[in-house]
Amino acid sequence: MQVSFIIPLFNNLALTQGCLASLQATLPSGLGHEILLVDDGSTDGTREWLATLHPPFRVILNERNLGYAVANNRAAALARGEFLAFLNNDLVLLPGWFEPLLAAHRALGPRAGAIGNVQLDARSGAIDHAGMIVNLKGKPEHDRALPSRLSRFFTPVRPVPAVTGACLLLARALWQQLGGFDEAYLNGGEDVDLCFRARAAGRVNAVALRSVVRHHVSASPGRKRRDEENSRRLARRWRREFVADAARGWCHDFILRTFDAPRHYDWITVTQAACYAWHLTGTPPRCATAALESALDGEFARWDEMLGQGG
């Protein structure tokens, strides 16, 4: 068994059926695989439909809605594949989407962490995900920009801090080493946390730029309900890494702002920012880290006011 595809379900039966049809139509011929479907308390006829399925499908029924992390962890514990491929049930999988994921993992070899891909909004066709970056406020977000066609041709695998769990491949051995998704997150942040733990273990997370799927973004009911709590938990755990990841982007932005009002800037600071932005120095300047720390302080103050001091 080479690949275990894991798909958590919560209602949206029509999207699930479309996803599975596209999965079976696009898998490489001869690929050893199983498809684990975890129903997380659906009430729209999903469970009745699941009862009609046969191998390669394996069905797991949660007694109630337990959330994304628990559902995936339960399935992964039963998986038999060398690789785990986590998929959302609102994906439309396009021809040739899977092979580049596996090729990217193999290209990175023992350094491989979580491998993601390019995801298009199923409604508009716009790029929704080409990896995850840390923005100028020190918070992770989807990168919605692709390198040029020429760059993608010569460099089809792009290292990134994290990828979304909507479509994510990693080795089962690494999953077991990391302990799976942290179940303290509820329907958000689990994937970023997993990727940062993989990177802390010395692995490289990456996007396979030649793998493209369509995604009905955030179609699951209640998907965004705990976003603020999840974001605060992530930032508490990975604050230092968020600042480090955002520093080079902050320096680029800072340099551009100096051209709009050059008389208002200290050119020693500008030079330090330029040296770091252009990889001439390896340590971010104090101005960058201070600005990002201040931005995160503001976010924590907002979270504490909104959510209270705990959490």
C-alpha cells in the first residue's frame, strides 16, 4: 500500500461525491492506495451514502462532530500507506494533480516535510493558495502569487513555511514522529502548526507548483467559527518563527516605502534592511523585528480583549 488518502466529511454530500469522482478519475494507473472517509457527524444523508461504498474505500464514523484534527488523526491511525494524502471533501481534483506531489517529496528526499500544491478557487478560478507565508503583521496567510512560467519550469518545487491541509502529502513515518494534528486547534491552524513542527524537526515544507486543484473554499459549515482562538494559539506557540519568517518581506516593503518619502528615513536603517532583503546578511535588522513584534503585540491585545486572557 503506497498512499492512504484521508478525507474528513461533515455534510455537503454533493461536494463529497464530486470530490471522490474526481479523485478516482485522476489517480495514476497502478497506484496502490486506499481511501479513508471519516464522517464527523453528518446529518444530510452522507452516512447512508457511505454505507453503499466498497473497497478501496474505508469508512470511519465519529459518534459526534469532533472537528478536523480529531477526524484526521483517527483515520491516520488506521492508515496503511507509506504516504498520507490529506484532502478536503470540497476539492475538485484535476488530471495530473497527484504525480507532482509525489515527485516533489522524492526530490527533497529525507528532508521532505509537508508537500502542498496550487489551489484555485472553484468559483472564480483565481489562485487561492500557492503555499503559506507570514505577512507583514507577523501572521500566516495564503500566498496567492505564482512565480513566472519560466521559473516554474526550471524550479517546480518551492520551499515555503507551510501549506494548507486542504491538500497535503507527507510520509506516514513523519506524521507518526510529529504526533499528528494538535487537537487543541478546532477547525483551523492545525495544518500550519503541523508544518512548523515539521520544519522545527529539520524538514522542508514545499509547494509542488505543477500540481493544480480546484477548491470550494471554506465550504464546511462552521469552518471559520474559531478562527481567532486558533490564530492566537498559533501565534503564542510560533511567535519567534513568525517574526523571523516575516522579516525579509518587511524589509522589502520598507525599502519600497523609502522611495515614496526618502527624506523621512534613516539611511543607515535603509541600508541594513536592503542588505537583509537581498540576502547579503543573515540576521534581520532590529527595525524589522521590532516592527513585527509591535504588530503582534497589537494582535495579542486585540485577542485578549475579544477572547479574555486565557486560551
